[in-house]
Amino acid sequence: MKKKLVVLSGAGISAESGIKTFRDSGGLWEGHDVMEVASPEGWRRNQELVQDFYNQRRKQARDCQPNEAHLKLASLEEHFDVTIITQNVDDLHEKAGSSSVIHLHGELTKAQSSIDPNLVYELDHWEIKKGDKCEKGSQLRPFIVWFGEPVPKMDEAIQLAKQADIFIVIGTSLQVYPAAGLIDYVPKQARNFLIDPNSPGSGLRRDMVYIQKKATEGMKTLEELLLG
Ligand code: OAD
């Protein structure tokens, strides 16, 4: 039986594909107060601004391609039973060919009813317009887990983390909970790796092998360590 390899990825894995991270300088939030574009309050205050913000992200992500880090994670499926838990809302893991991807914070390629979070729709275009409605007649909103909203996929992610033989953290500042707390569920005997050019400070645990490199270079090193 193949060993279980679980990945927690964040914005940093998509940086080399041209998608800016959230908290690095020049990050996505610059010019935008986070609570303005990523909270239910922000949505209530200014739907147009929030819709436009995610429409632009969707348009940008549509033209982005997976990089070597996404591709290497996909090819690890030849050797391991791989599940990717991502905080990213882009679809670059899927484009790279990964077959098991859990999006903790939602997906840009989908829209959600603004009155019933269970109503989620695939989008085949980049823009959600004012007047685009769900089957219950309410405005469609981005399918994004905003600050203060529950993270419905969290329980599934915790169960996966608990079963990991190998756990890889890549490209996340580990500042946003509950996602960052997943590392606490990884069994003691599992092999832990962290790939990030910048140290995540308190998120770095003593039992982690820290590969201080960008995602694409870091994945090369990891591949050597895992496959020899
Ligand atoms: P952050 O922007 O907080 O962190 C990005 C991490 O990627 C940092 O630790 C960087 O050092 C690292 N990084 C930068 N370039 C890199 C590269 N080329 N290769 C590898 N790592 C690199 O992004 P997240 O941790 O993903 O939530 O942020 C978590 C959540 O905060 C997001 O999912 C988003 C945001 O609010 C929602 O949208 C709900």
C-alpha cells in the first residue's frame, strides 16, 4: 500500500505562476483593506467592490499556468497516496493534474448563493454580474470562505492530517486559522517538511525539515529527499 502524503499549500506555491501572495510586500491585499474585500461585512457594505475584486482575480487565474512545484506534487501520485489541502482559491493544482484537492477557502471557478451557502455553481466565465442569481432568486457571490465564516471542509482536512505518513507545508505563512492549526493533528511519527523562502516563525516546529527555498526549487529538494 502506498504511504499517505498530505500537503498543506498556500499562496506561495502559486507565486511563481504569477499570482501574488497575500502578505508579502506587493501582495494582493495592497490597496485593499482585507475586511473590505474578504468579509461578510465588506460584502454588505459594497457588493460591487467585492464582486469586482474577485472577478479580477478570476480573470487573472484563468490565464495562469501551474509551475514545477504544482507539477511535481501531481507526479508524486506515482509513489504516494497524495491529498492536497490548499488554502488557495486558484485551480493550479487541478491544472497540474492532482487528483485529490481540497479547497479550504473556496474556489474562484465557482459561485455561491448569497442566501444559501449549499447552493454552489460552476462558472464557465470569469465575471459574476449584478443580477446573476441562484435558483432561489438571490444574488450570486464569490465561492470564497471569508473571514468570520465557517470553514466547511475543515473536519475532512483534520481527518486527513491525522492519517498522514508524510506531511508537507508549502508556501503558507501559517497565520490564518483554522487552516494553520492542521499541523497540530499530524501524527508524531510522520515525516514533516516545510518549504518556504521565508521562515514562518512560530509555525516552524522542531520536527520539521525546513527547506528554505522557493516552491519550484524546494520541490526538487523534497523529491530527492523522498525518492532518493
Ligand atoms: P500568505 O500571503 O499569508 O503567505 C504566503 C507565504 O508564501 C509566505 O510565507 C511567503 O514567505 C511564501 N512565499 C512567497 N513566495 C514564495 C515562493 N515562490 N515559493 C514558496 N513560498 C513562497 O498566504 P497564505 O498563507 O496562503 O484566505 O494565506 C492564508 C489565507 O490568508 C489565504 O488563503 C487567504 C488569506 O486571507 C482567504 O482568502 C479566505
